[in-house]
Amino acid sequence: MSVGSYLKYAYKKGSFKYYIRGLLGTADFHSHIRLKPILKLCKQGYFRNQSVMEIGCGSGMIGFEFWKRMGVHFHYIGIDLSEENIEGANKIKKVLHTKNLEFVCEDAFAYLERIKEEKIDMVILYDFLEHITMPESFIKELTKKLNNPNLIYIISVPTHKYPKVFGQEFHKKVGHVVEGYSLEELKKLFCKIGKQPTRVSYNTGLWGNIGARIFYCIGRKLPLVIREIITKPFLLLDINGSKISSSLFVVFDGESSFTNSSKTNHRILATSK
């Protein structure tokens, strides 16, 4: 089940793009890797019967991937400032006839001010923090507005290896204002709101980095489908490790005393609660 296979519904049924997206999923190479840890938790039932808000949801990929695996057993709110992204997500949502996914084109704080009675159990910030200049203030204000002492944050960020692997040109093109984050830097951000990392996974290892380099730099002039086919094997062969990883996945809540960063020299992905 390819990540992003739902994208086929954005095209005319029976067309080439309909079949190719259904087979290959999203055209973005890195998404196939960076979503692995969150989808593993999804498979374990971690998000079942939870109310989940994703800020910077893009095309709603995580919401649709949850739906593919859990059906209606969760509530998802995706927020993004791009009208194009939200329109596309709502178009696919209409085709799928699902009511437990919501996609909103609005500032997150404005939305929370408007929907004050909404209870959120988990916040997803997937490749979001590297796009904002004042992450500490953002996290503090968001936590205050959500007013849930048991709130859980699910975070994905590029590491400091990202610009070197993906290339400075792509790094700037996607709007990163921060080069990347280490686990220690994330811990400093979230310890100020009483959260500690309970699940950690390093992604985009040796082969993933090579595949990303080919996809985003070396082969960027090749047709998209050709790049996808060439780099597909690198998704299967990837070996992760903290010293070479380009991306980092962390779950923060208030239930752990996990502070020893040396434990993250290999992948750590605890089983669900």
C-alpha cells in the first residue's frame, strides 16, 4: 500500500495519472520514508479514538493515510494556509465519502479561537518547525490555547544533514528557515512545556540519502516518473542511523524521563501505549 496512493482520486478514473499514482503513491521521494514511523504507530492503534490536529497539513497526506488504516476510528483536523492544498484535500475527501477528516484553510490560532470547545488529544507538526522563526513561542502559545495537560506532540523535522543531502537549492526552495534540528535541540524546546521524548526514530539513512540525492539533485532534470522508478529501490534498502540521518521523528508527552541521547545511536520506536 503505497504512501499517497489516495492521490489517484485527484485524476480522471482510468487515466495514466490515475493508475500511476495509485501504484506509486506520492511523487515525493522523502515522504515515503519520513511517514514510516507515524504510520507504524497508526498500525499499532496509537491514534485510535483520538482527536488529532495537524498544523501545516499540506495535501492532507497523513490524514488520508490514517483513514486508509483506521477508517472512522479517529478524528483528524488538518490545517494549512494554502488554499490550493486544502481545496485538493477536500476534493479527495468528497470522493472517499469520509466525515471524520476535516481540512481547514486558516491560521491555527484563529481556528482554535473560533472553535474553543474542540478537544485535541494530539498535535502533529510534520516538517513544520523548520519553517517558522520563533518555534519556542509558537509551541508555548499553542499548548496554552489547547489547554490539555495530557496533550501529545508528534514531530518530524529535518536534521542538520538535510541541506547537505538534499542540496541547498532544494532546501531553500521548500522554505526552510532553520537548517535542521537535533534531538537535543528539540528536547530543549519541549522541556519548557513539560514534555519529554518517549518515541524516537531516525529516518533517511545511507540508502535513503543516496536516493534523495538522486531524486532532488542529480536527476532533477529527468521526468518525474523516471526519477520515481530509479529511486524506488533505495526506499527498500534504506538503513537508518542517527549519525547519517536527514530526518528525525519524535513523540513528546509528559510521561517519560527519557533523557539519554546516547540511546538514539540506533532507532528507537517504542510500542504503543
